[in-house]
Amino acid sequence: MKAIFGTIGVALLVVWSARSYGRTVAFAFGVNWILIFWAIWLSSVLESRRGAWDGISCRFPASYYALRPFEKSGRMYDYLGVRWYRRLLRRVLWSVKPALLRSQPDARQTMIRATHDPEAGHLVIFVVILGITSWALLSRAWPAVAWLLLFNVLHNAYPVVSLRQIRARLERRLPEVASRGILGESG
């Protein structure tokens, strides 16, 4: 119930904000953060109530997380400026800790799995913001459309591709590590 009422409250807040401030830069920036905090909160609520929500997953099917052949080298993400983006925001972004990877046998797989929830959350928010952007487009609020698109790309699209690039880098190293016997039989 907490998740349902919290989500309804956030939806009402977003609708009120859109009606009151929908054509402003502050709204375009703020709505992203409102939804990011909602996603983090909702994830923690659902995780703490795991037994009550059995069968309900916040993740996408495993096939979504599988890297496509064009992603495996990571070059496409370099062309999109993902490394530049991560360097710019290094202190606040999720990052790979090389010392942890060397010291713990299952750390690489754990880190790969740890990319799933944030990626799913940012992708869902990206789609929601695209819906809000469509509303602004239909309202012919051109500055709002531009700001919503800019902040959606910075707050949601780049984190998704950044997490995919991190996963590609981690997965590229798995066969090499597994051949040395560090990951054990399941590697």
C-alpha cells in the first residue's frame, strides 16, 4: 500500500508541477529529480517488502540486459561521449572499483548485476519524461520541450548508456578472469 500511495502522491506532485511551472527550466530540471528520488524510494520499499511482492520484479527481462554485438567493444559509447560524461560527474556516479574486482572473486558478477536496477530506473524515468515532453510539444511550449529533452538526456539517457558501457567493460574481462580460475565453476 505504501508503494501505491507514494506513487500516487508523486504522480499528483508531477501533475501539479507541470500545470504550475511546466514551461520553466526549474520544472524541466526538477521533474527529473522528483522521479529519480521516487524510483530510489520505490525500489527500497519494494526490496524491504520482498515477500509481499513475490512475483513482481522491478527489473526487465534478462534479454534486455544482454549486450548487443555492437555494444561489446564499447566504441559506440565512446563516440557518444559517455566517458567524458562519467569523468565530468565521477564523484556522483556509480563507478567500478578496480581494487574490489581484484580482491573478491565474485565482485565482477556482483557489479554487473548491480547495474540492472539503476539502468531500469533511469530508462523508466526517461520514458515518463518523454511523455511529459510530448505534452509540452502538443502545448507548443518550445522552450519547455528543449529543456525537458536536455535534462532527460543528461539525467537519464546518459546514465543508461553509461551503465551499459560499464557492463560491457566488465563482461569483456570475464572470460580472461574465468580462464585463470578466479571466478570458479560458475564464472
